[in-house]
Amino acid sequence: MDPLIHALNDGNNLTRYWAAVSLGELRDVRAVAPLTQTLKDTNTSVVDGASGVIIAINGTRALDLFIQYLKSSENLLRAGAALGLGRSGEDRAVEPLIQAFRDGDGDVRHEAVEALLKINKTYSVEPFIEASQGRTGRSQK
């Protein structure tokens, strides 16, 4: 497990991706903390792989982890958490993703939109309509 954890920091995107996927095959809870750091990776494929592994290892607890990370001060971690929530496909992820859709960072908003589209719930459309009309969800007078 240690060489795979070390490989999560490799300079090559494919090496980081396959290290994350391989850690998932081990299904060892000790891999979750290093994989969490990988959610900040600048490569979306690496983040997607890591988030899938976190879900595979932690199950529904991964959702709580991703929701918590949406409150981070780190933009990349919030974006990675949004991606992970989308990958989960869980209804419970919709409301936090709607909030993330209003994030000040464009990457976080982008991942929130992608995640909401993956989950594909009709009630998650309202924030898109509001945004296209220039509203933020507050009543305008």
C-alpha cells in the first residue's frame, strides 16, 4: 500500500490515476486520507478515480466527507468534492450541490453542474433557471 500512496504524488497523471484505482482494489480504509488529498489534483481524471475509490471504500460515509469538503477554503478540494458527490449518484447529494452551484469559484460551479447532471434529478434544474435569468434564489423587488 505504501508505494501506491507514494505514487499518488507522482508527476505523471496516469501514474496518479492508476495508483488511486489500485488503492481501491485493496479496499483498505487507511487509503482514504491520502486519497482525500488527491481530490485537490489538477487533473479531473485523477480526481474522478480517487473519488470513486473513496466511495468504494467508505460507502455512504463518503457522501458526508464530500459534503464536508464543500465547505473547505480550498477551491480544488471543493471542486473535487462536487465531482465525488456527482459520482455517488445519491439523492442526498443534490442540495449540497445546488449550494455549490452558487460557489464563488468557477471550477467548483462547473463540477457542481456536471455532478447535478450526472445525478439527473428534475428538481435540481431550478438553480440553472435562476442563474440564466440572473437571479440568485433570493426574491427580487
